[in-house]
Amino acid sequence: MYLDYFPYKSLRPNQDRMLDAVYEVVRKGEHAVLMIDAPTGTGKTSCISAALAAAPGKIIVAVRTVSQIDIYIDEVKKIWDRTRHKPEIAYMVGKQKICPLEKEFKNESVYAGCSRLREQTKNLIASRMNKSNQSIWDPTAYSMPEEEPGYRTFCPHYLRSREAFELNGKVHFRHSQRALGIVEGLKEKVTPPANLHDSCQGICPYEIMSLYAQNSDMVIMNYSHLFSPDFQDVIFQWLDMDSEKVTLIVDEAHNLGDAVRAMNSRLLTARMIDLAEREVEKFEGTLGQARLDETRERASWRREGIRVIRILLPRLRRFLQSKQDRMQEGEALLDADLFRSFIYNEIDDIDEALDNFSDVAVAVADLNLAEGDRENLQGDLQPSLALVLLFLRDVERAEEDESFQRKVVVTGSGGRKHVRLEVNNIDPSSSIRRITDNINATVMLSGTFSPLEAYELYCLAEENRAQKLSIPNPFPRENRLLLVSKKATTQLENRDDSDNREEISGHIRSIIEEIPGNVAVFFTSYPMMNNYKGTCQASARRSGKEVCLEPRSAEDVPDVLDEFFGLAKRGGGVLMGVCGGKLAEGIDYKGDALNGVAVVGLPLAAYDEIQKEINDYYIRKYGKSKGMLIAYTLPAINRGLQAAGRVIRSESERGVLLFCDRRFGNWPGGVNQYLPDWVKDEMISVDAGKGRELIKAKMAEWGSQEKRQLRNKDSQCKAQKKDLRELAKRLGLGKTALERK
């Protein structure tokens, strides 16, 4: 059993419950699922120690973002440092994150550029090997020409990862001895992603980690590696894993359902159609050169397939253009009858037409996809023609499967409109169950997993499919103040009421003006944030603070955060953002970075025709009450809790949490019953005036405590100095030589 290394001994009871539950579920196996709702600070990542102790085979940790890898790397380091165990840990990071040549691929994706250079590299190695007349040829032992970045004909990093050998007159490839040696070296230490390049010694980092992952005790990977429909059938074979011996830990599992829905989306754009037409032209040229082994029957199928494609692609382009010309920016349901009648006009048998389309798409894929492409676990695996076919197949599938939703999306950029068609699977449960029902055990962890029963239905589509464990907030209750508005609301019918607006403004002012240092105010939308921008700016001026606005571009987020964090020591800042946005989730505001948060409004999705169709699907599946909770209310609760959870990230921190909407409280038809127990128990319902009084009183109380702590610390220092002087006097230290005589 892995020894206890958890740093906060006062939190042991909560941690012990989690570790015991994880250990038993993983040990028992039988495809069990454990869902744990545990607030920040309860040591969720320490569950890997219990899983390692009980797991019969490999542990996979599924994370949403690359930044979460470091959290688990640190946890494994603790195990290495504080126990006698040395679990080996690997991670799978997308090529765009770790490819040494990533910036050189200017007019193509990293995956396309990698595929091209990898195949050219294999051709180079094979050519050199044939000239050398050797049965085994290691390219690292020979000099290779230096090439100008951006104009390469081979990848030097991939080249060093492979060696060639001859078998039955053909050249084959395997990992080089140098690559195998680097993997052995990685087993001697825990290497975070930031240090991976240096550790790989010029060999492709993706190749090294892919090789290491096959034999390590733990592999950290993105959700998409496991739950994307394109990868689910590949990952276990590729990493040589026995599914019955795999244990899965899902980090930030409240995001899993939405992430899987996003992965199960098929898109169609004008660029895809252009690329598909080029592929058809290339394929026809290849047929003309008789490079394919063609039977008469197969040739007939392919000619018919090309004829169908030549009809469908121009029609798809015209349909997209018509939507771009007529629609405003936004989303709308796709009129499936109109779309199908336009696209398949005078085509008698749609299934037969798509079968012929498929025959050509498969042949194009066989021609264009290099063998190495099948190793890709992220990126565009299929050529564009195949992607167009998959989109059309899903459009037809939606005729029979009501979990598939079809829509049109129009966006704007640089004064131009862009249009795409989408087919989305709005129910993630089948994709998730394909994994959970076929592996040893699954542990889902989240700090905002309430109510667990709703997430169980959303992710697993079955009541009592999972064991469920809720952990109370472990931090001292006296270190936080939870308030909920008694009157204010952002409900549409009250949104423009002058008294309601003033009540919201009063709550915002109390958060900004009464709490020293940094505070954040998160709104339900960007328009609402702009509506109260003036209120925030005026309160910030009165309290000597500066306002930081959430940027529209993700690239600007680091600069805004750096500025905001710096304001903590310069009078304080006011961060204005949006629930579910770039600043309200996934950012760790530690220490003085954040002292108070206001969540203004219940962040429900826009109640448009797209959302209504999603609601209707889940109502038909689970009934009105549970269906609306899963489809509409649950995402809003999660966005609100995630935003509020940015404050108080450790045992010693203090903070104020304000839910500025009466629907979070005991309001009829509200969401209070679905909140975590500790939130419901501690919430104090207040109007803006009373809220300001409570905040002011709490700030005074905390201020007095800090002064007492400083005085006690000063007294302890003085007493310590006095003790040291007395000790020195007894030892005769500090006297002159004459005094000692």
C-alpha cells in the first residue's frame, strides 16, 4: 500500500474516505464507477495513490487541459519522494504542443506537416539503407544534411527515433536503440512536460512519450484520446492495453459530458468542400495512370462514386453560400427536409449514393494516409473527402436517432461572415459507457459535481450505475462568508426593472468597496457584463482599485491575469468576466490573488430553438423534472459554482462568495436544492444593504484576527530573543575577555 503523504493532517478524515472508496472500487473492478464530489483542498489528486495500490494493470488519467498534467506529475513526485514506490508516469500531449518543428508548418496543420515529413523521412532511410547493403541501418550513426527550417525534406527528430531493417526483401522500421535508451532514462525520474524537450536529446518528444506510455504504470492523456469516436477503437490497441486491466481516473469530470458532446460533432465548411474536390481530382489522375488494382466491378463502383461526388459537392457549396448570404450571425436548427431535398434532388436512393461515395472516399484515404498517420491520436485523421462523407452519414443518421442535432452556425471575423453546418450528438452517455463498461474501474473526480444523481444520468444514462461520494468543504467555516441575494435576479422579466438593477448594483458595490485587495465579478453574458461596467468602474475608483476586463481572445488572457495578480499588492483590482468563460474556470487564484467573488445571475443558456430541442430530448428520455435539470439547469449551476470556487483555494485563505440572484436561495423554482450541502447550509440571504453590513463586519473580524496573530508572532519573537540572551548570559557569551576573567 502506498504510504500516507498528504500534507494537510487536519483534512485526513475526508481524504481517508476518498482513498478507501477508491481503493475498494479499483480492487473490486467489475467495471465499477465511483463518482466523487469533493471541493478544492480535499486532496482529490491523492486518489491516484490508492488506485496504484489496488489497480491490476495500467492507470489512465484523463484530463481536459495540458495544464492539469502538472498537477498529477507533482502528485507522483510526492510518491517518489515520500514512499519506497516509484510508479512510472507518461503523458500524451498533442503534437501542436510538443513538436519541435511546429512553427515551421505555415500553410498546413502540424499533423499534416508531420505526416508528410515522416513519410519522406522513411523514404530517405530506406534509400540510404538500400545503398548501404546492410540488413539493419541506424540513421543516428550516419551524418545527415542540415536543412533550412521551413524547407525541410525530412524530419531530423523523427529520423533519430527510427532504425530500418530488411525482412523478406522489404524495408521495415522500428524504434532506434537511442530512443529506447532515452525511454529507459525517463524511468529514473519524473519528467514534467516543460522538461521533455531537453530529456529527449533531439529525438521527437511525441515518439518518446508514445513509446514510454506503452509500458508505464500511469498515462495522462486528454479526454479526446479516450472518448473521441475516431480514437476509441484505436487507443487500447495502440498502447497495447488489456481493457479489463485498465483503471480510469477522470479529472474535472463535471466537464466530461460537454467535452464528449463536442467531440461527437461533425462539421462541414466551404474549405472542406474545396479540399475534397482537389482530392477527387488527384484520385482521378491516379486512376488514369492505372496505379490501382482495378477489377471491372470495382472500377464501375468508383466511376459511379465519382459521379455522385461531382453532383453533391457543388450543391453543398451552394447551400452553404445561401446560408452565408441570408443568415445573421448566430446559430439555428438546420431544416433537414429542405437540406436533403436540395442536396439529393433526382437521386433516387440516398443510401446507395452514399455507399458509392464511400467507396471513393476509402480509396482516397488508402492513397493519401501514410502508415504513420494511424499512430496519430489527435488531429485530422481523415482526408477532407472522408470528412464530408461522415458529415452526410450523420445527417442521415439523425433521421433515425433523435440524439443527433443538426444546425447552421454563422460567425463573423474581420468584417466577413463564415458559415458551417454541424451534426452534434447531444447525448454523451453512449460514448462514455463504451469505455466505462469495458475497463476494470472508473473514478470520476470533481469539485463541482452536484447533484451527483443528475451527472450520473447525464454521463451514464442509468440510475445507480455508479457509487457516489460527497465530501464536505474541508476548510474552516469561519474563513468564508457565503451570501445570496434575497431580491436581485437576472430573470428576463425583471432584468430592466430599476429597483432590481439598483439592488444588483448595490451588491456589486459592496463586494468591490468593502473587500480589500482583489475581487472578481462574473456575469451571465458579455452584454450583461457591459451593462454593469460603469458600476464596477465607479466603485473601483472610489476604493482605489483598477478594473481588468475579460478579453475576447484567449491569447490575451495571460497578460490580463498578470496585470490582475500584480494589482493585489498595489491597492487591488476588480476582475470582470463571464461565467463559463476564460477567467471563471480552470484558473487558480491563490493567496492574495482573490479575496471575494460575486456571481451575478444564474448563467442559463439562451432559450433558443437549439436549446429547446436539447431540452425536449432529455424530457422525453427522463421526464420533465429530471430532463430539464440535466439539459438546462445543471450546466448553469456548474458555471456558477465554478466561478464562485475561484476564491478560497487553500486551508489558510479567506474570502467572500456572493450569489447575486435569488434563484440560488430558497426562491420558488430556484436551484438551491441542487447545490452542495455545505453551500446550502452556510448561505445567508440578504438584500444589498444587509450584505454590505455583513461583509464590513466580517472584514473587521478578520482584520482584528490578523492583528492579533501579528502581535502574537511579535511577542513570540521577543520572547525567543529574551530566551537566547539569557542562554548566552549563562554560557558566558557576549562578554568581553576582561569580564570573563
